[in-house]
Amino acid sequence: MIERVGRGTVRAINAVGRFGHFVGDMVRAVPDVATWGRLTIVQMRRVGVDSLPVALFIAAFTGVVLALQASYTFTGTVPLYFVGTLVGKTMMLELGPVLAGLALAGRVGASMAAELGTMKVTEQVDALETLAYDPQSFLVLPRVIAGTAMFPVIVALAILTGIVTGWVASLVLLDLSTQEFIKGLKLFYRFKDTWFGLFKSATFGFTITLVGCVVGLRTRGGAEGVGRSTTQAVVYSAILLLVLDAFWALVLLR
Amino acid sequence: MIEFQDLHKAFGAKPVLAGLTLEVRDRETLVIIGYSGSGKSVALKHIVGLLHPDAGDVIVDGRAVSTLDGPALTALRREIGFVFQFAALFDSMTVADNVALGLRRRGLAEAEIAERVREALALVDLTGTDERYPAELSGGMRKRVGIARAIALRPRYVLYDEPTTGLDPVTSAVMDRLMVRTREHLGATGVVVTHDMRSAYTVGDRIAMLYEGRIRQVGTVAEIQASEDPVVRQFIEGRPA
Ligand SMILES: Nc1ncnc2c1ncn2[C@@H]1O[C@H](COP(=O)(O)OP(=O)(O)OP(=O)(O)O)[C@@H](O)[C@H]1O
Ligand SMILES: [Mg+2]
């Protein structure tokens, strides 16, 4: 029993050590802009194309549901224009970043892990090294930078979409006027609502792409290994994302 | 000159190399033969620092590979062309971009790169495949692109990992001819890992047999063909135990 705990601890420490090492190598590759610069543009386009449709789709429906749920909860005791407040705040602070983040983990994180995993097991990563390229600057940095930079943009669009569909739902389904919706939206609004959500999104983008790369480059054992890595990337990044979400709420919202 | 000096490497509890000592002389082609799983690829990867030895080292022109990092390792890798067992072409790039990638890293002018790509593809008889993707090529063609990618850099050493495995006899003979041609063209030192004896006799100056993690016998082609070691005899004659 003690032995098992001990071995588990050692394994965990090793994993953290390897991860730290990985991040260290990544940071060391930053000056190599000549290699990662152009590739980052390619990855940014890919992150955008891969995740924008899903993120917007989810946000659109969430906006409608939030509006309906708010009015259902208020049942006349709270003024109806609070629907605007609730839709705005919830989209900006929580649901925009988190739902888009989970979608991104499923699409972008998984596809990066699968791609790098395939490159790893088919020795393409070794081949890169023998051609004197650093996989960190050729493969990892472009993806991580693209994820970190693009994700706030995607989330901003998702938030906007959610608020718009929430507003339309209020007009059509709740008999709320545009003025009232906007009044609710402005009520309690703080600039922090915006930057908090977007900052959080950047950290999600960073985490998801980094996990995708780490897990992908660690892949072993052929096609089966690639499948395993893909699933792992989704699971790990989704867990980390939720933990990170709670962490930021604790640190920044209190 | 490449020298394996008492190289040890284990994966987990399983020793793969256990005291590999071997010398590759300048301008020769040395063939390493051995059973599947005997550690031939592992040995080759130590030469370019893709794997790190548990003990011992590989010395390339006086440089101990495991002690190199950063620019020194990059410099070493620039002198060595590596032809991978399954070609390891970049799926997302065309044939021409695959061959050009190593050249771009060196900051050559695009005109010079285009010229070198053309030359390398011509040398492996693949002129005109520039714009195709690896998935559209046969296994033999992919291996030839792998060779082109390695030799476009004009390396002093070329390492081939099972260049003929999985190819039909005629395509294998084509690969053998290519390796000989490459050597004449570049004047490079070659290390060829294979378990194809016909290929070994054709391209090798000397042959070394890797067995149980170390060199069982090394000698000229004639010496190996005349070997009286039962392990070597069994392998080169392809007799089941
Ligand atoms: N990165 C690695 N991690 C764990 N084990 C490895 C690794 N690379 C090789 N091995 C193991 O080392 C042993 C030798 O592998 P290697 O690929 O060198 O054999 P080989 O002689 O090239 O065989 P083949 O002719 O089939 O290519 C195998 O048992 C393999 O499973
Ligand atoms: Mg091998």
C-alpha cells in the first residue's frame, strides 16, 4: 500500500518534472522567430477555422436559454430587464469562455495531439531534428502562440453572439424591449467583466494547445498510441480548464 | 570517422545495446546486419543524438555526441544525412518542400534551393514528382524521396535505416544502385542498417553483425561470407534455428 502510494508519487513528480522540462525547452525556443513566425500564422488560421463555428453555435443557443431561464427564475418578483444583466454577465464571465474552451479542447487540442502523435510515431519528429530543426520552435510554439492569441478573439465573438441571441429571444419570446434589455446589460457592468473573460480565455487557449502538444509528442506505439493520446489530450485539457476556471474566479473575482 | 565506444542502452529493464564497440572508417560503407529488434535502429539514432546512451558514447570526428547540445549538436547534424526506415516524410508538405526543408534551415537562396532539390530528385530518379504529396507515392518512391532529402544537404555521412526492407527485389536493386551512386556523387561515408543480405553484399565494404547488444563479428564482405561463426552463418544463410 505505502509502496503503491510511493510509486504513484514518484510517477507524479516525474510527470511534473518532464512537463517543466518541456516548458523550459519551449521558452528557450522563443528567440527562434525565423522558424516559428510564419508557421504561427498558419496555425492561427487553423485554430480559427476549427473552433469558430462550434464556439458560435454553442454561444448562440446558450444566449437564448439564458434569457428564458432568467425570466423563468424571476417569475415577476424581479424586474424583467435583469434578463439583460444575467445574459451579459454570464456570457462574459463564465459561459462564453468555458463552453468555447471545452469545444476548443475537443477540436483543436485533440487534432493537435493526433497530428503531433502521428508525426512522432512515424519518426517525422526525429526527421525534423536530424534536419537541424528544433521541434519546439517548429511544432510547439506556433501552436501554443496561435491558441493563446486566437482564443480570446474567438471567445469575444462567442460572447457577442450569445448576447445578441439572448437579446433577440427577449424581444421575441419575453416581451422585453431593446431599451430595457440594454438597461439590464449596462446595470452592474464593469470593464473587468470584459477583460476577465478574455484573459481567462487566453489562459485556456494556452493550456489546451500546450497539453495537445505535450501529449502528442509523448505518443508511443503506432496508431493505437495516437488514439490514446488524442483522448488523453481532451480529458486532461478539459480537467485543467475547469480547474483553471475555478482558480481565476478565486484569485480575480474576490 | 564514427566510433561506437562501449555503448549501452536499455529501455526500462530491457537492455538493447550492451557494449557496442565499432568503427566506421572515412569514405567506407559499413553495413550493420542483425535480427529484427536487435537494436540496429537504436544504434543509428545514437549517432545523431536522437537517443541518449546509458553508458559509453558515439564519437564523430572526435566529438562525443552525448555531450553536445545546442549549436554544437546542430552543427553535427548538418554533416549527417539520415534516411529513415519508413522514410518519415512530412505528410503535410509536397515532395519538393520535404527535400527543401533542410536547405531552408541553412538560409540558402531560394534559387539555389530549387536547383539542389531538382538535382537531388534527379539523382533518385524522381524528376517531376515535386508537387506530389507523400500519401500519393508508393513505398519505394517515398524511400527514394527520403534519400533525396538526406543527400540534398550534401552531408559527409549518410545513415540508411533498412533502405530495402519491404521492397520488391527489383526496387531493392534500384535502392542499392542509388546508395552506390550517392556515395560516388558525394564521396560520403555510409552506414547501412539492413537484414537484406543481397543488399549488404552489394553496397558494403565491410559488414558488422549486431547480436545481443554487441558486435558479433566485423569484416570485409568476403570475410563475412566465409565466416565460421555459427551465429553469423545462420543469419547470412537465413536458416531457422
Ligand atoms: N524509443 C523506444 N522506447 C522503448 N523501446 C524502444 C525504443 N526504441 C526501440 N525500442 C526497443 O528496442 C529494441 C530494438 O529496437 P530497434 O528498432 O533498434 O530494432 P532493429 O534492430 O532496428 O529492428 P528492425 O530490423 O525490426 O527495425 C526493440 O525491442 C524496441 O522495442
Ligand atoms: Mg530498425
